[in-house]
Amino acid sequence: MKKILIPMAAMAFFAACSDMNENIIPAAPGQAAGASSSSDATPVAELSSSDASVLPTDLSSSSVEVLPGVSSSSVEALPAASSSSNGAAQFTYAVPKLTALDPTKEYSFYGAELTGRDQFKYGRFEARMKMAAISGSVSSMFVYYDDSWEKGEKPWNEIDIEVLGKAADKWQSNIITREGDPSIKANTSSESKPLHDFGFDATQDFHLYAIVWTPEYVSWEIDSVEVRRDPIGLSRGSHADADQVAFLTEEQSLRFNLWASKSAAWTGKWDGGIGLPVEQQIDYVRVYSYDEATKGFTMLWQDDFNGEDIDYDHWDRGNWEMERVNLRPDNVIVENGVCRLILDYEAN
């Protein structure tokens, strides 16, 4: 597959805010990416940064407001991002498209996770991806403190980009934090997950996604346009970890996964797997370190997935239960310069 260099171009589009009502805790090690943890998540009150848009306090699906995209200066000093000419690559699957359920059979469902081995304290994380979406699915990129799932004395630290099956033309930004103190009676997680409009169907072509994490702010970008920025000091509510940016204190790993949720309100009604198989494709990943003195970014490495397998210096495969699916190592495939995360099924 031929990779070419192009400049990072800004594309204007709109952002919107939505559903914060469903919250689910992953049940096994490594489960993250939007698997939220409590029913008392607090909405975004306001963005105090001068270059950010104000989000409504009511983030219910019935009160979606369109917000303008926020142009970002954080990419101006970065080197040009490589792109590929793979377009909408077509691959074969081990199972046929599931168009109807056979009542005489039982179905098992399998997702995929590309799990990062490296640990980061701040940085810029980019991936050029084509996402997946059927009703009930989650297609994601996120950074995650690996011990978050343990609860107790372990805090929760996580920053997400998620495409939810109920709307392939929207995406969700999120921060999840929880104080690691079992003596606190209401030791629950704070979240902030507005739903933004893409202006395109994320399953049809490749786009550049980025998470930027610094001591001063967290921001999210699509195609080099900053859509949301949370500065330090932004209050989320009455929780002890209300200032979520300040509470992101743990080293985190970079991950990508594709799975199916049990929360119909969050991701859409699960139709028994109708529409499977689908896949999330990752063209390349770029990782940058952050210099707190200069407030600049330096690229650490790039993975173009040009080999025959994942680079085990940087990656591993998820292998645990994730709500409706089992994450299956065989569902992470490197082929033709693309890392494929597959959501599929078996009929028993």
C-alpha cells in the first residue's frame, strides 16, 4: 500500500451535545472506552477557555444544540501527517452478512481491541480511521489508566472518542474520572460526554482523529479541527474529582476497540447482531510526547501497519468479555496496510 505525505488541513464542521443518561461499568480487566460507571454523571456547565464553545447544561438527546467547530493552533507546529490511498478497502469475512436470525440457532458475538503497551503521561494521539456502526455498537479510540477497572483505591482515568451505533454521523467525546478512595461513601465516576455532529458518515471513509492531553487542558480534534477543549479548573459538579483535567494523574495506554453495549439508550437497540460483520479500520497511528516547558509536541513513533502482524513493541490484543461480546484476539487483523478490528458472530 502506498503512503503519501499531505499537509494537515482544517475542515469546518459542527459539534452537538447529547445523551449522558446511561452509564455502565466494564466487568473485566482492560474494559474501557465509554463503559461508564454511574448514574450520577454530571453535565458540562461551561467552558471557561476563551477559544472554546459553551456546551449546554442539558445534554439529553432531546435538547441537542449545534455548536461551531473550534479551529486549533495545536497542530500548526506538527509535521505533515501521512495519508494513504486505500480508500474504502474491501476485505473478506469468515461469516456471511447476518440479515436474519435463525430461531433454531444460538449466536455468540465477538469484538476486538488493539491494546497499547506503552504508558504515557500527557501527549498527542492521532489515528486515521474508518469507523464501524450498527445499532448497539461502540467504535472507539481512547487513552486509559490500565487499573481503572479495579475500583477500590484505584482511580479511574480515561479520555474517549467514540462512534455509537445509533448514529454513524455523530461522535462522542468523553472524560471519565473517579477518586481512588474506598472511604468515600459516594465514590462514583464523573463523566462529560457530549455528542458532536461529524457532517459525514464515519463508516464510509477515513478521517483523522486526535486526542490531546496536557496538564493544562484536554482537547479533541477531527480532521485537524479542534471540536472541544476542557481547560484545567473546569468544574463538573459536586464530586471530589469535579475538575477532571486536574484529576487525570495516572499514566495511560492508547487503545482502540469495537464492541456491543447493553445500553440501548446510549448506543441504540441491539438487533441480535443483524448487520454483522462490520469493522473499524486503522490506517496509521501517530504518538507524540508533550514538553511541559515548551508546551510543544514531539513525535515518538508512527505505525503504518505495513507488516503482516501488529508490532508487539507497541501493541497487544484484547482477550476478555465486554458486555455483549467477547473480545477475540483473532478479530484484530493487519492486512494491506490497515489494522482491522472486526465485530462478528458465530451461529451455534
